[in-house]
Amino acid sequence: MKFVVSSTALSSHLQAISRVINSKNALPILDCFLFEMKGGMLSVTASDSETTMTTSVDVNESDADGKFAITAKTILDALKEIPEQPLTFSINFNSMEIKVEYLNGKYNLMGQSADEFPQPVALSSQAVRVDIDAAILSTGINRTMFATADDELRPVMNGIYFDITTDDITMVASDGHKLVRCKTFAAKGSERATFILPKKPATLIKNLLPREQGVISIEFDDRNAVFTLENYRMVCRLIEGRYPNYNSVIPQNNPHRVIVDRLMLMGALRRVSIFSSQSSSLIKLHLEENSIDISAQDIDFSTSAEEGLTCQYEGTPMSIGFKSTFLIDILNNITTQEVVIQLADPSRAGVIVPMEQEADEDLLMLLMPMMLND
């Protein structure tokens, strides 16, 4: 079998799907890409047995259909060094010898039989389908990903929860300390449905979405999901289990409202947090009329820092403690110039929202407080 393909087109598609492959695999065949030539179209697949990603690459010419596996690292490294030019692949299926010819040279390598490569799972007949714009999905994953947990005891917290209704789609992530709820009114489902997308496939999709335009189709049943993009298709195993009722942990009546410049607050937090206790990263926010005092101390090393900022605040004076790294993460994932911090009392979670929500979006972030010693 012979086919001719552009070196840069093949290389960029292989790099995009190569992130699926684990550094250590139980099955040796999972170290490989599966190449399949069918009807003049080349599709390449990578898998870690739970997540499978396939991409389509246009070929200039081909003389037969067939499939073979090839070690991913070898072909990736070899293609990286070749500038844009046609590559001619010749495959001998009897000996599994593969010859790759380019302008001034050729590579000879051994392929493997494609029969051992795992087949992607098929969805059940009860599968639900939802269409969502690439930009909206990208924003939702980017906003929520940082708040996912790494908790072996509660695996449902280790992914992004998609809550689909006939009015909107909400993406939620939480690790028990912080929570992000990103609701979009620009996409909706035909029925009520939910699923939990694990962190790895979410990261893979996130990396592909900036290059995509148009609508992404998501089909899912209670165990697996299929994401269909323009040039890529990903089948992944979902996290099974019930996600906690995230709305019940969001405090509703928060009488104290602080409006503050996001970048100024982030800068002050970064400077002051250097002097916080390394074990807890505790920083204290003391609020008085139109001022916010940020302080931290590390008793073990006798270091402390304090910085004052102006803000809009009219409530009674109060002090509340937060983990500085979490608060900086949250502020980093909001894009507006000003943020509103809604507080009830020092023992209840702080709700942080953008001063102005983007069109068709409702973004809310929540952070649990830490105990203050004084």
C-alpha cells in the first residue's frame, strides 16, 4: 500500500492526538498510532484504552485501503525534523516494513499489526446529543478546570460536571475548598441530562478548541461520551456517580459586598502571600469602609507583611481568612477589571463574581474561608 501526505499536516495532527498516549502503558500497542487508509482518507488514532482520539488527514494520493500501527514517539520525532514537503509512505503488510520517502532521503521502520489496537466503544441507544459552540465550550472548560480535585476517595470531584437543561448548560468544578459555576444561556439541551467529564479528556479537548470554529457535537450515555469536532473525534470514559448538589453550598444572602480592582488585588495578594505560613498560605483580609487591608505572617520564621487597598465597601468592619493560592487562582480565571466579593460572615464561604457578566453567561466562584487565630 502506498500513499502521499503533506509532512506538516500529518505532523500537526499527530502532535494534537499524541497527548492521549500515556508515558507507561499496560498494552504495548497503546504506544502506537493506528493509521487507517479508507476511501482516499487517512485517519490516525491514539488511545490509552479509556480515551481514544481520532483525526482525519487529507492525502494527495493513495492506491489501496489498509491499516497498520506505528510507534508514536519514533514517527513524531522523525516528522518534527522535516520541513513542509510530500511524504510517500510504502507499507508491506507481509513483513510490516514501512518506508517513508521524502525529498532528500528516506526512513525505514517496522510497523505492527493493527488487529491488537482497541476498538472505540459504541454508545447505547439511550445516548443524548447536545450541540455547543466551540468558543463557549472552550470558555467553560478554561474557567472551571483549575477547580477540579485530585481525590481518590471521591472520584466524582475529579472532573467537570455538565448540567444540561432545556434553558442552559452549566459547567461546574469543585475540590471542596473552591467551586466554579459557569452557566451559559447560548447553548441548551433538548432534555435534562448530566455527565462528569474527567480531567484528561477535558484537557485534550481544551487544547484542540482554539483551532476549531463552529459547533461541537457531544453525544453521551451513562458511561461514555463522544466529542465530534471538524477534524477530530474523541471517545472517552465518563466518571460514574452522583455529583453533589452544588447549588446548595452557594450562600444566598451575603449582605457585605466588596467591589475591588481585580489586578490590584491579585498583585497585593502575590506580594503579601510570600510572607504567609508555608503550610497554610493563610492571608487575612480586614474590611473597613472603602478600604481592604491584606496581611499575612509566618510565626515560625518571624516574617509578616501588610498592604492596604482602596475598594468600595460600606458594611461593618470584618476580618476573614483565605488560602492565598486559591484566591489568586480564582481571580486569575475572571477576566473583568473589577470583581465583587460577597460575604456573610468570617465562617461562611465568600462568593466572587465579575462586576459585569459577559453576554449569555453567569459566572460564579466560591471560596471557603480559613480560621483566623486572632
